[in-house]
Amino acid sequence: MKLLRYGKSGSEKPGLLDEQGNIRDLAGIIDDINGDALSPKSIAKLKGLDIAALPIINEAERLGPCVGNVGKFICIGLNYADHAEEAGMPIPPEPVVFTKTTSSICGPNDDIIKPRKSDKLDWEVELAIVIGDHVSYADETQAEKAIAGYTICNDISEREFQLERSGQWDLGKGCDTFGPIGPWMVTKDDVGDVENLKMWLEVNGKKYQNGTTSTMIFKPAFIVSFLSQYMSLQPGDVISTGTPPGVGLGQKPPHYLNVGDKMSLGIAGLGQQDQKVVAAD
């Protein structure tokens, strides 16, 4: 099942994508794609719906972030062996954890705002985990059960802010529009082999990232279990799990985004995002 949110920013409504590619309205059945609506009980209820009986929404509607009211937006750095090699950094002995602000979250096809004083704006296609159940001090089996599904995140980064200012990772990761998620959340039983999904990213039609989740160092269930030893996780929390090689920082010479550039990115079975870079006001 592919769950999504559609409509104007800040006023999104819940929906799902049917097998024919139509957006079906879930308003009146659930309030939003967030919190309790992502619980195992709620997902089971949604799977039992007669989807063909749900109203079809105009395909021109904007797609919003596929999860609303995200409580925590957590990211894992250097989680692909080939990306760590690209960055010239050793494989970490445990997950490298940082956070993105929830105000960075935007729709999958919304414009990406290049911040003022930004010269090193970068891209990262990532698999993101959506939590569907409260979890704390979980083993991997319990952690797996707490995952509602998966989506795509473009972990937009400003490398000067992140790496050249005393290690200010959060400042380089949390600017407005730096966290597009979607186009939809695919429930975990419909994803297939999450540890072997092809993923890619293009800028202005040139492919820069062409990887697979098979090179992830720490797998999704382990990541959820690891994080749960340090913080509880709640339904609607989002965890972005790292990127394969091909980011702008890793090019020789490095290549960064400019106003007017267009990105397309996707993960097999999870859809595609399309974004344009615009200047900050």
C-alpha cells in the first residue's frame, strides 16, 4: 500500500495510490498520515478498504510530505561502504547519528531553496524509515515490527555550513526545504527486499548517484534497534538511512547545486522526486 498526502502546503489531506496510479481520498477515514494512523492496527484497517470505492483525486494536486506532524527527523551518516570510501572516511564502528529540523520537511516535488551565503549545496538520495509503533530498548526483531514502511528522502546538505564551520552538521542539514520526503510511504510488506533496492539521482539530466541499498553498512532493523537504546521512537518519526556514492562533494572537482538546477531521484518501488533549486528571498 502506498500512503500519501496531497493538497496545499500546511493543509494536506490523506490519500493512497491505487494500482492504476490514481490518488484515492482517505479523508473521513483517517485524519492524516501521521501518528496513530501509522500503527499496525490502522495499517491493517486501511488494507481492508475497498479501494475502488474511494473517491479519485485530481492528479494535478500537489503531493505533500508523505508523513505529517513528524516528531523526530533522524539521519544516519556514512552508512554506505562505497560512500564512505568516496568521502575518504573510515567505515564507522556504529551508526553516525544527526538530526534534521522538522521545518526542513517539504513535499517530494517542492522547490529546494538555496540559502543565503550558500556556495556548496549538495544532494543525497536516501531510503527513509517511517516508524509505526512506540519502541524503546528494542532488539532487532522488535525494531522490525515497529517499522510502518519506507519512503524516499533527498538529504539536501550545505557542505560549507556542515563541514567547514566547526562541525556544524545540523546547521548544514536543517535549512528550510532540506528534507523532501515522499512521494508516498510504501508499507513494509509491499517494499520487497529493502536491503537490495536500486537508487539513483540525476542533476539536469546527468546521473550522479546510481547505487543500491545492498551496500548499506547498518540495515534498517539494526538502525531502529540502535536508536531505541538512546531515545524512544514514536509513530510518525522518520529516519533517513544514508546515501550511496555520487554526491556533489565526492566529484572531482566537487560539483554543487545552483539556482535553476533540476534534480530527479528515485528508489525502486518507492517512486520518484523532482525538484528545482530556487534562490532564498
